[in-house]
Amino acid sequence: MALSIASLTARKQNHQPIVALTAWEYATAQVIDRAGVDLILVGDSLGMVALGYKNTLPLTLEEIIHHAKAVSRAVNHALIVVDLPFMTYQASASQALRSAGKILKVTNAQGVKLEGGYPEVVATVQKLVRAGIPVMGHVGLTPQSVHSMGYRMQGKSPELAEQILAEALALEGAGIFALILEHIPSDLAKRITETVTVPTIGIGAGPFCDGQILVSHDLLGLSETQPPFAPKYADLRAVIRDAVTQFSQDVRDQKFPGMPHN
Ligand code: KIV
């Protein structure tokens, strides 16, 4: 049975860490789901990691929907959340309602995620939630703001730390069901986690969050470059390279395929 949003909230109350990973296509989503991950994010990192864009900005709603459909065909257990790509929600709350509504209508996902905690985003979150669309927030480093923010750790100064905490509280007030904390100091993540009632899920935010998320290509060693905070649990680039090299060698040496059995 698929994990519900209510059971995700219960994880915080019961101090059971939430395990989350990104996925963008059928085969990996299936393996990740069968391995028992709680939440699968069809993140807009899709644009960079799987589609080769320079940043997440060019990704379209149609592209993420295409991938979210493949993921949802694979998943039996995990909660599926889909990112709203850049400029599919910032223009107005009605644009956000149309984008998020389409995602929920056609992909089988249970929620959407959007970035930022400034007042316009908070107002949009409130409208989505009132329309029955579960929303996950995302504060700290927000990659859709790369041109103004870069990929630097956020919230290092006391003023910016207070601002991020205030954004987290405002998003909670607007009705988010969970909050991604990306690349902020761990003492700030701890403060936010202790202050808000919704589960926090950290990435590069230290150990004091209610859960942790990684980009699956980073975890599996498939990414070309690795963020400093993402450990490699496998080196699939090396595994794939060795398998392809071996196959090439066998074809060139006429060892593959072997003699037909007749
Ligand atoms: O798009 C993504 O993969 C994300 C994670 C980094 C949380 O937003």
C-alpha cells in the first residue's frame, strides 16, 4: 500500500527518520521503491542530471510530467512528490494551480514541491493547499535561484538564519506537509526541525532533520560531479564503464555471442 501524507507526519511524531531519494525513470524508481524508500521525489534536478541542462531552469512542465508518469508506473509503496519547474508557479497563484493540478491529474503523484518562502510563494502554497493539493516546501539553497544565490550554503549569518526560519514558519502556516532544508548549517536545520511541526527533510543540512534526501545519481555514483555533502554509496559509473569495455572487447575478439547451439 502506498505511504500516505498522514503517515509521513506521524514519522516525525514517532521520531522515525524519513528516507527520501529522487527518481526520474521506471527502472531506478522500481528498485528504489522495492528497497523500501519512504518518499520519491521527481525533482527538477532531472533537468541537469538526466537531461544534461546546465541548471534546473530550462526544464518544462511537460518534461517533468513525462518522467513523473514513468516513475508512478513503477512505484507501489513510496509517496511520490513532483517538483514544479522554474516559472510554472512563480507568475501567479492561478498559474501554480494549473501546473500543480495537471501534475496530480495525470501522474498519480500525491504532492508537489516548490521552492522559496517569500510572501508570494507562501500565498501560492495556501491556495494550492486549499484546492486540495499537498505541497512540500523547500528553503535554504533553492537551485531555481542559481543566478541570484549560486550553489553556496545559505543561512550562515544570523540575519539570514532568522530569515530562513521565518520562511519555514510561514510555509508551515500556509499548510505544507513537509519541508526540504537544502545546504544550510546543521544548527539552523536543528532549530527549524525543533520549531516546526511538519517533518523536515535535509540535504546537506546535517543530521538533525526528520529525514534525509539525496539525488539518486549522487548516491549511486552516476553523477559527473558530486556535491560536497553527498556521499557515494556505489560507483555505478565505474561498473557501467567496466561492463561496456568488457562487452566491446568480447565483440572485437569475436567472443560474443558464443557459437550458436544447434
Ligand atoms: O530536484 C531535486 O532533486 C531536489 C532535491 C535536491 C531536494 O529538489
